[in-house]
Amino acid sequence: MRHYAILRLLLAAFLLYFAWPVIPYANTTIEMVFWGGWLGFLFLVVGSNLATLLKMTKPPIMEQQEPQQRRSHNY
């Protein structure tokens, strides 16, 4: 289900759009650590979703489709 990965990438881009103007105003060490951690997490989210889109990894278990089995009515 590629559309879930695309939606997560769009959400990450949306959050980055709002966070990017605020990041340069980080003055204290705690603010810099926060934004560094936030950008690191964003990098992991974008990387994992790109890997799913490029089929380098399997999608999460909840998004995998089960193979449909034929059911016979013979008992």
C-alpha cells in the first residue's frame, strides 16, 4: 500500500514546512538539542518511507496484503 507511505511523506513535509522558519531562532542549548533530535527523527521517517516506496524493505505488517486463498466447499 504505497499511498500510506506517500501520505506519511506529505505529513513530514507539512510539519517541516511549519518548523523550518522557527529553527534558526534556537538560542539555548536545549532548543538546539530539541531541533536536532526533531530533524534526526524527521530524517529517519523520510528515509524509512522512501525505502518502502522504492521497495527496499517490506511494508509494515498491518499494511501487507494477505494472499487470498481459494476456499472449497468440499468438507
